[in-house]
Amino acid sequence: MALQGLEYKTQILTASVFWYFTWKDEIFRWDHKLEYKNISRLTVKASDVWVPEVYIVNDISKMPIGSTGYNKEYVVVKSNGYMTWFPAKELQTSCAVDVSKYPFDTQACTIRMEAWYHDNKSFVLNTIGSGIETSDAHFVKNGEWEILNLSANPFQYQDYVDNSSAYSTIHYTLILKRRSSYHLITTAFPFVILMTLNLLVSVIPTECGEKLGFCMAQFLTMIVFFTLIAENMPSSSLTISYYTFIVSLQILVSGITILIVAISIYLQTRSLEDRPSCLVRMMFSPIGYFQDSDRKKRCTRVRDSRQEGFITWLDIDRRLNCGLNILLLLNVIVTVSIFVFVII
């Protein structure tokens, strides 16, 4: 009748449902044409007749169906012996969620109905038609989840203690797809803006005193953003959201950016006479491959023949910033690739 929602943090599916139980009871048969004033149908209390004793075994509150009390429920009895029972219940069933593709995820939740105290020799559960469907008259759509498919699978399982006995059960499966529009506006869109702003680090000059402050502001914003996302995610390590991984990657990149900017500011204070050690020159030589080969465009000082090819602290500073630009570019490529993989 209604799907209240699927709580990610507690992994609980809440839904309002009613069942249509029908069976034949030979005790309640009569010839309505010859006697009883042509009465062919009666409505009696569920407490006055036999009703099937079934349980929703993954319900976290009350497992028996008809938990509201049989005195408040009724059974329709027909003259041919067929009984019809319409118990309604608000279910709160456990559902293991997979958050890996949040907010483009699809979840499969199962409602397990079983007969505990009667084996298959005296009690068998079967489905009518498809076994499960939405009510045309009562169903209320959920704003966060869309029902893609409903299915029912009746089968029998062996007793855990005595393998000679089998019990009847029905598994109802609900395939739910998240409506991602709200999450795209509230989480994905701000994240793209923050990632774009992080690229501005490459255009702000190191001489500007606000560059380090800008990097720190970006880093703290990502930390707060990550905290807001973690509050809605289940505390589980079985599956980790790719979205959480992306935000963690941005925090790592922001931390490395702060480190490089701080070193760059320090290198700006070194004089030209200070010479880097051999180890430092070897560490930063590979990055120079990605720099512009025309040194005249990026070098303002004049070197004599003895200093030609010598690496100064300013050269290391330029190579650090070149490496930072490469890191930011790779970060964008990896982030976009993960987003495409999640959507597909």
C-alpha cells in the first residue's frame, strides 16, 4: 500500500502492506440455497476461526502477521468453505544495503514469510498469480525510492535440527531504485563546484599571501562536506561508496596541495646563491621534463657559462608547481572516470 522508505543508517525497510490469504475449511460449508435464508457469505472475527500462523522472520519489531490482535481482524467465510483473510501490517524489515553506487544505487530488499510450527506435511504456502503487486487503490509513491520490480518466490527449506522435516516459506523481493535528482542538487553539484575551485590553486601566484589561506579553506570545506556525507551512510565496511572514496581523494589532494604551496612559499625566500644538494636535484629533475623547454620564457636572470644547467631553488619551485598542476589534472581525470563508472 505504501513504501515509507529505506533507512540507510539503520538498514531498515519500512512499508505498509496487506495480504490476501485464502484457504478451504471443510467445517464451514453449508448449502445456502436450501437453508439459512440463502446466506452465502459471513464476516466473522479472526479469533473465532482458524487462521494461518505465519511469521515475517526478518521483521525487527513483531514477527507474527496479525500483530494488531485477532479481535480487531475479520475473516470472510463463504458457503463453499473458502476463507479469506486480509491482515494489514506496517513492516520494518532488515535490508542489507549496498552503498557503493550512491546516489545512483539500486537496492534489493527481501521480506521473508515462513511457517515455523507446521511442516510441509500439513501446511504449505503458495502464491496467487505473481504473488505480490502494488495496490491500485491505496498505493502511495515514495519521494526517494522507485519500485522497479516486485517478485515472490515460494519454496521449502529443511529443518536445521531434523533434516527429515521441511517448512514452507515465501520470499518477497523488492527492487528499489533511488530517485537521484535531490542528491545531485544537494551533494553532487556542490562537490563539482568545490573540485573546480580547487583548480584555481594553479593560477594564483605564490607571491600572493592568500594562496595558502585559499588552500586551507578548501581543505576544511572538504572535511566538513565529508562529515555530512558520513552521517547518512551506514557504519559498515562491507561496501564503501565510490562517492565517499572520491571525497576522500579530494581531501588527500587538498592536503598535498597545502604541503606543496607551503614548500613553494619557503623556496621563494631562498637566495640565488644557495645551491640545492645533489639529492634534491635528482629528486626534481624528472619533473623538469614536463616544463617548457624554452628557458628564456621562464627565466629572468642571467647565467654565465659556469652556471649553465645548474638547478636553483627557484627552478625547484617551478617544478613543484608543475607537479602540482599535473596532480590536479590527474585528480580531475580520475574523479570524472569514477563518476562515469558509477552512472553506467
